[in-house]
Amino acid sequence: MNMTPMTKAGAEALKAELNDLKQVQRPRVVAAIAEAREHGDLKENAEYHAAREQQGFIEGRIQEIEGKLGSAQIIDVTTITNNGKVIFGSTLDLMNLDTEDEVCYQIVGDDEADLKQNKISVNSPIARALIGKEEGDVVVVKTPGGDVEYEVLEVKYI
């Protein structure tokens, strides 16, 4: 089985969502189905069909999360000694050498990636170019708009 890398924070977020689905959402939709059944004819009962659809969504999401957690390799970078190397889960301060703009990214799993929070997927072109590099290295990232050069200013394991 292929193990999928995931940060500790990402795994905790999925576990919290799974707990909410099982403990709160699922019982609520079961109660809604029971209430809709009491209203009589199920063929023309929109509440019943909506609740059944919601139940299908919840059960599907539960299976999806359990599958992701089951194949996850949870990596906690705070337990790893920082040797200045870019690894999965590390947080990087980079400088675009063309524009001299500084950015900060954390390399995370595919499900955790969110550019608005400066979290990039380990499978993104920039992360693939950065993995294994060290502080002070200059990295060329191939983008659709052309090659972009970044200097790795600092690597943090936080």
C-alpha cells in the first residue's frame, strides 16, 4: 500500500472532522430521516429525500477520511533535528531573485495544501524543486510563466 505523507496538524484536522461526522452529523441526519418517515408517503416527501442524500454524503466522507488516515504516514517535523535541509513539513523563507519578494511556505500533503495559508503540496513543482535543498541554495522552479529563481533563506522545522 502506498503511504501518503501528512503533517501531524493535517491528521488532527481530519480526525476532528471524522469525529464530528460520526458523533454529530450522522445522528442528526438519522433523526431527520426518522422524522421525515413519520410524515407519511416517502415518494413525494422532499425532506426524506434530502435527508437520505445528506446521509449518503456523510457516509461517503467518513469512508474517504478513514481511507486517508489509514494510508497516512504522519510526519511531525518538530521531532526531527533541524539540519537546514528542506524536507516534508518544513517551513521555508524564500526570496524570488527576480523581484526580491520574500515568501514563506510550508510543504504539506496534497489534502492540506492551501495557498491562502502559504501551505504548498509536496507534489507541487515548487516543492519538488525545493526538497533536499539547504539554506543558501538557489533553486530554479519551472513554472508555466517561465523559470523562476528562489534563494532558500531559512528552513524551519516548526
